[in-house]
Amino acid sequence: MTTLFSPSAPRAGLWALLALSASVSAQSDLLDNRLGGRAAIEFLGSDLARVAEEHSIPPAELVSALRNDPTLWVSEDQRLFVVDTATAPGGDDESPALGASIPPEDAFNLSSNPGADKTIYMDFTGHQSVSNSWGHNITFPPYNTSGSSASFSTGELEEIITWWLYVVEDFSPFDVNVTTVEPPLSDLTRNGSGDQRYGMRCVITQSTSGFGDGIGGVALLNSFNDSIDNPCFAFNKGNNTGSMTVSHEVGHTFGLVHDGLNGSSYHPGTQGWGPIMGAPFGSSLVQWSNGDYSGATTSQNDIQIITNSSNGIDLYDDDHGDTSGSATPVPPGVGCPVPAPGSVDGVIERRNDVDAFSFSTSGGTVTISATPTAPGGNVDIDLTLLDGSGSEVLTETPTNTQSVTVTPDLAAGNYTILIDGGEKAGVYSDYGSRGAYTVSVNAQGSGISNLGGGVPGTSPVVPSLLLSGTPCAGNLISYTLVAAPPNALANLVIGVSELSAPFKGGILVPDPSAPGFIIPLTTSFLGLIQLSSTWPDGLPPGFEIFMQYWIVDSGAAEGFAVSDGFRIAAP
């Protein structure tokens, strides 16, 4: 009895058996006419090395993939294609729609980079798939989760926007237009080597006429530059799962195979991370990969393959300089009545990319944040802060979050923020840590700077002056002295300029001469003084007040304990 997988069966015989099988099925298309596993390896025969090279896969790795990945198939014309399982292993998700900043009526007018030559068209509106390599003539209905495909509900439009945002972020390092606007067919097909405008349609739909039954998506490998409209298909639903399926299937059209884990076809996600070419549904961070994680099943370099000459896609040029000398200034934020940060958007496009941003401050507590785009940010951010001389002030490399927020107390001067893509040791490297983010700086900060100069008294602890509030007209500013000698005379010295002169073993920071003054007060039995005042109206931005406590202490070397001096500057 002849079997489909008989080593002795000639190639023509294999496909004759397939054709016979397809003739008795409900339809005859590429999904009926396919070989996988050992039969596919035998069919490719001496052509396997060439096919592997065309797909940027080492021959031994292609053999392993065909043996171990049940989703990888070979067509009669020796094309590789992938039939992805339905929402497995992570299942569907209930991630909320996050496109609220875009009106629902704009769902089919979205383009990430309309000037690009290369296009990824997210086709939610239905499509007749015919006269292409899939070998069928099927009219696929529009995307539908409401139960009716007659029109799109507001919820469906919001989901479409959310999917688009996720996919845009996955391809944010690349010079490609991710769009929901149907392009002309000439922008989806390549007419010879001289044609530089082409792309891929991804049909986001439901299984129809049996095509798509029980699967999550399907794509022809290396089809992005095909001369005919060979779409990929996404059948999975869910804002996170469905959008990841789109990026995954488009990845196949670039020539990418699956990223597995320890022999499994799909990496399921580990500690909140997973590769896009796996199935890390529900993971908070997904990235392109080069297989440098433990247990990888492929060494494919995703970025290198996406940007190879046949796909014709380049990485964006670096959008920000890498050093203090080429840093992009962060615009000043709004000062009063409520200080608000200035912000700049950026993209980490390359593994070695560092983006530099500069700002100035009059001193005090400054809030610096760097946050990946939402939804679906792909970059894990590391942040370094340099002072005006280029010396490192701080470095923040969080291990359990992609975002960074720091609140250093800075002296007046110029500073540089460096943003880099980070890694999580033992889980993922910085290879795929690329994507869009926003840097924000509230350089106005609190307007409060600690200038030092304090000395201890009888107690070895330096008395502390704690200030809170923002010096905007009408705001309450609180001044609390702690850790001072109890029941002691405490002179609050206030000036509108800085003296910073040595005095009785400490530094007299404020200039008490007119219009400055000294207020004699008494500490409580706990060594406390609590005061507050309303910041006056009419003071210009940058107006400064200096204050410091000098506390009589007979046990101190010079007869005084001294708090640090402070400057309060109006934003």
C-alpha cells in the first residue's frame, strides 16, 4: 500500500495523492495541498539548502523546524508557509481598547508613516481573496466581534484603533507605513526589481468556507515582495492577542519562522516577556528576537531579516543625538499655577542606539520620567543622568518595569538624560528592546534646593529643615524644623540673596541684611518648629528666597547647631 510519507514515493506521486485527497474535500486550496515533517524534507531533497538560504535559515535548522514544528509546511512550488494554531497556548485576552485619544470615526483613516514606500495594510473591511497563491476564491467578511458584519459598532472601531496602535509599535523602528487606509494594489505588489513601492495586506477576519477553521493565522513565508496580492490572515481575536497575531503573520511574510522554547514550536512567554514570533499572549513585553535566550529553537536574526534587500525595509534614521553635545533640548514645562513637565518623543531604532536629551534647572527636586508608548510598548528603558561636566549623577535600570521615574535633588545647572534599551538578565537581552517612548522633565521641580551648610550641636544629628509645596502664587509652603535641640532658641534667618559665609563653625547661607531678616523662635520639647505661609502674588519667575535655622546650643562647639540652608525659587 502506497502512503503519503513513503520515502520511495517520487515527488509527483506525493502531489498526485494530495490532489486526490483535495478532490474529495469541500475546497481545493493551498491548505489542502501541503507537506510537512519528513515528507516535506524528502520532497525538497537537494533543493533544501537553496530554500533554506532563501529564507535566511541554516539548512540544519530548516530540517529541524520541519521535523519539530507542526505549523510549518511546504507547497508544491516549494514555498514555505505557516498555519498558526488558534490563540494558543496563551488563549484569548480581555485587554481594554486603548485608542481613546483617536475618535472612532477615524478608525479607517490611520497611517503611521504615510510617506513610506513599504506598506503593511491592516484590512478589517473584508476582502475577496482570489487569483493568488492560496488557490481559492473566497470573499472574507469584515472584522466582527459584535455578531453583525453589516456595520462596525463603536466598540469594534475602538478595537481596530487599539490593534493598529499595537502593530505600529511593533514596527516603530522600521521605515514602513502601518495603515488601515486601503492602498492601491500597486502599493501591495512588486512589479520587478525596480519597483520600490510594495507591501503586505493582512486580512483580519473570520474563517470562511472552511479557510481558517481552527487556526489563529496563516501566512506565506517570504511573500512581502510578491508580484501578486498574497495576503496573510489573522483569525484570532482580542486586543492583545489579535494584534500580536497580525505582527506575527506579517513577520512570517518577511521570512521569519517561529521562536520556540525548549523544543516547543511557540515560546509561550516567560516572566512577562516573549518574542513576537512565539505566542506570548498576555505578556506585557513582546519584542523581535535573535534567539539569544536560553532554550531558543531558532537563531534567526529578526531585525536583519526584516531589513534584508528582498524586503526592502530600512530602519529609521536616528531621531536624537547620542551625546551631551548633540542632545535634544526638552522644552520647558509650564510653571504656575501647577508645574507641568516638558516632554519629547523618541524611538530606539537600533540595539546600540542611545538618545540624549538636555535640560536646565535652577535647582531643587526635578522629576524625570521615560515611559514606553501605550499600548504595547516594546522598549525596556534604562536611564542615565549626567551633569554639565559629563559626570554621572545617577543610573536607573529597573528590573520589574519598562518605565523609569527619578526625582533627584539637583543643583542649578545643565543636565543630560541618556535613554537606552535595557535587558532582563536570564530572560531577554537588549536585542529587541527597541520602540517608541516619551521623556518628560519637570525641571521646575519643587523650586526648593538644599544648599548644605548645616552642623550638629550637642546631638550628632544635623538639624533638618523640611520644606514642601510649590512656590506659585497662593500655594501653601510648609517649613518644618526637626532634630533640633528641645526648648531652644532657634533663629530663622531669611534673605533674598545668598551669602554662604563661614560663621560659628557652619555656613551662613542666607544674607540677613536688609531686605533680609531674622525671626527668633523656640523649638518644642521634641525639637520641632512647624510653620507655613502662602507664597505671595506678583513675584517674577526665578525670584529666590533663602532660609536657614541657627539654634542656640550651649553644648555645641561654637554654641550653635545649624540646619542646612535652602533656596526657594519661583518657577
